[in-house]
Amino acid sequence: MATNDPPAEGLSRWWRVVGGLSMNLALGSLYAWSVFVAPLEKQFGWKRAQTSNVFTIAVVVFALSFILAGRLQDKLGPFRISVIGGLLVSVGFFLSAYTTSLNYLYICFGVLGGIGNGFGYATPIPVMAKWFPDCGGIWWRVRHLRPACQSEPHPELRVAGHLQDSGLHLPGDDDDRGFPAEESAGGI
């Protein structure tokens, strides 16, 4: 039986933070799907609606598997679930490189990648919140740092000052009503 009990105080629990942040950044590759759309459409003659379905399938499967992974994490432990997630995402990406049909891509990227992302994302934040009860809501803030880091390739989002000048909120900032920026209309 696996345990989700916090590790002993000290450096050991901080290595889990590094691993969790690294995993969140790597799993963000799901959101890079748009990079593949134009080359796939050009090479195979697929339409935008067809290639967009790949991402839709991945996100729906991600959401459903996230719930399953949370339940399994309580039984198998966070390490096993995160490894399963990482392996599924990796296998999904690897197999997607050999696609010749939409259905194959739907299964590899959409289903395998979606399940892998669900399993991978289900681990870091809940575990960190349990292992760091002394840090309050810091893990909610760390979770919101990931999308900001992943938006880095977009020049218009690189400098925090530009975000503030444009009226957008930085992740974790509260809007005028006290809601986190992600829940408000102007949030990232």
C-alpha cells in the first residue's frame, strides 16, 4: 500500500518540488499542439477541424483521466502515477511521429497523450499541498506559474510590464473583485 504521507523535514521534500515543477513544464507540451497543426495539414491535406479534433480529444481524455489518476494515486502512490503519466505522454508523442492517418493520431496523441497528461498533472499539486502544510497556499501560486513560463515563446507575453500595461493580470494576481486572474475575464 502506497503512502501520501509527507516526508521527514529537510531537503528531501524540496526535491519533490523540483520534480513536480519539471513535470508540470514538460506536460505543458500538450498545449504546444498548435505548433504541429499547420505542418500536419500541409503534409496530409487534413482540414483544420480534423486536426483540431486531436487536441479536443486529448483535453477531454485528460480531464477524465485526471479524476481516475487522483483515485489511483491514493492506492498506488504519487510516484507510480506520475511515472505512468510520463510514460504514456512519451509513448503518445513517440508514436505520433509515425502517423499516417487521423485515427492513429487521435489514439496516440489524443488518447495516450491525454491519459498521460491526466495522470501526470494529478500528482504534483495535491502532493505538495499535503507535504508542505506549513507553506499555506504557495502550491496554488506555483501551479499558476507554469502557464506563465509556458507562454514564454510568445513575445507579447515575455515581459511582466507588458502584461500589466495591456490590462492582463499576472498568474496569481487578484482582479478588482478579489477573484484569481484565471477566473476573471481578463486572466491568462
